[in-house]
Amino acid sequence: MYLLGKDAAELEELASSLGERAFRGRQLYRWLYVKEADGFAEMNDLAKGFRKRLSEKVMISPVRVDDVSRSAGGSVKLLFALPDGNRVEGVLIPDGERLTACLSSQVGCVIGCRFCATGRMGFIRNLSAAEIVGQFIAMNKAVRMKISNVVMMGMGEPLLNRRELFKAAGLITDPDGLGISRRRFSVSTVGWVPGIEAMRASGLRLKLTVSLNGTTDGQRRKLMPLAARFPLADVLHAAKEYASHTRQRLTFTYLLLAGINDSPVDARRLIKLVSRIPSKINLMEYNEIGGEFRRSDDIVTEDFQEILRSAGLTATLRKSRGLEIGAACGQLAGRYAPGSGRVLKAIY
Ligand code: SF4
């Protein structure tokens, strides 16, 4: 059993079950999520006997950093070892004052998008809330800068692991705990409509990012098998409802693939699709992973962006930083051999 992933009520219950007053659970909460304690020894306002009983019964985090790779562009990929021997990856992406942690939600992924390295792995299992929060804390401890943003855009489709995702998101965005603003915690989905609806119903008001990657159902079906189940109209309807319910501006990501979805016709169709939804578009350069797809030419990418901008849309281009360490979008696939055991030093 692990302490990370438990909320205040569960920690109070744990304290009671170990013969302590319930408020000790609150203290434990502060040690875990405010002070980010590594061990029981430092929890010096808890009685020694309680700490001993805790250490006999529970561990703090299920996540261990197994490897760290840095890219020339400044991104850092961390390989996390999990208790059952599986591994997931996360990426730290610095951008001026901002430091974004990209976290995984599953080991592998069942969706099988054809452009994605994780999709090629297939699905192994969902991560627990402890493992999601554990990634965040391991990253936070690795840096001198404080992490300002979280994106659930690592391995897995987060909305297929909603219970654990929502629990972890609640902990990471608790102002009395880890304190990331909900407006800076983004859940990225390829369009799992029931998940978007559940996210709206959760009341968490997290940021929603939807990966469109195509402007017709046919195009999307070719890239993402999920699209056969959830046509564009349904995805956009759910997204619009989410934006209106949470009064937020959504992000649509659009991965540009040479000759597949990067024509001026696509750009114009994209404008029509999203223009009635308060949103911005994040164009993404593809990181070739040795399959059938190629990255769009720079000139094609610029033209695509320009067409969107001329129509008054906010369209940014995400350069694929981290490419050389396999840390860019669609490249997280746990390819690292275990146990290289490099020590993690402060990075930023
Ligand atoms: S892009 Fe996302 S949803 Fe698609 S296979 Fe990769 S991890 Fe899964």
C-alpha cells in the first residue's frame, strides 16, 4: 500500500486504524503533498511510534526514477519504474517562466493511433492515482523551478482511466496541497466522448485538450481507430458543451502529417469545424517513429498556420522539442532498458 494517491479523508482513516487521532491524517497529508517528504524520518511532528507503525504498513510512493535523458532543446524525459516491473515515461518541458510536466495515465494504450509509439505497444494496464501523483512529485523534486503546468499527454488515453485520473487531478490541484491551478492541469484526449462528458460532470473544471488530427471522419478513422466509434460531430459537440459548461477556452491539437491532413483544404475545413467553439489550435510537428507517416514540410506547416490565422483563429505551432530523446508527443513508449540507475540531480 502507498500513501501517495490517498486523500485527506483516507489518511485520517489510516491514522485511526493505526490507533492515532484522525487529525494525524491531516498532518500526514501536509507531509506528503506540501512538504513532499521522502521518508517517515523527516515527519518530525508525528510520534515515533506512529511513524514506525506506518513504515511497517505502507510505503510513500510506488514510483522510482529509473533513467533521465535530456534533449538539446531543454526537455527532459524521465523513465519511471513501477512496482510490478512496468515502466512509464514523463517529460519536463521548460518554456520561459513555465515548466510543464507531461504525465502518463496508462502503461501502453488501447487506442492504437497509427502515428503513435505508445499505441504500438498495446495496452498493459491503467496507472493508479498513486502512480500518477508519484510521477508529478518525482518530477517536482528533480527541479529547482516549480512545475507550473501539468498535461496528461504522456502514455495512454487518460479518459479511459477516469477514476484514478480524477483522483490524482484532485490531489495535484488541491490549493492546500500540491497546488497546481486547475486551469493549468490539462487532460488531453483523442476524442473519447463519454470521458469528456464524465469530465464535465466531475465538476473538476480541468482544462480540456482534444486531438483532432483530421478534418473528416474518413481521415480520422485512418489515423485513430477510435474515430469509427465517435464521429467528429459527436466529439465537437461534447467539446463545445464542455467549453460552455466550464466557461473555458479549449485547446485542439492537430498533428500535421505530410500528404495526409496538411493541405489548404484541410486548413479551411478545420476553420469551419472549430470556429464556433471558444478555442485555440495547437499545431504539432510529427516526430517520425519509423512508420508510414512523414513530418510535413516547414513551408506546408507555415502555410497551414497562416490560413488558420488569417481566419482569426489562434493557431500556435508546437515544435517537436525533445525529439532526439524520444520525448516528444507520440514517442513515449518505454523503450529504455531498466536499471541504468543514473542519479537524478536538479535539472532546471
Ligand atoms: S496518441 Fe494517445 S490515444 Fe493514441 S495511441 Fe497514442 S497514447 Fe493512445
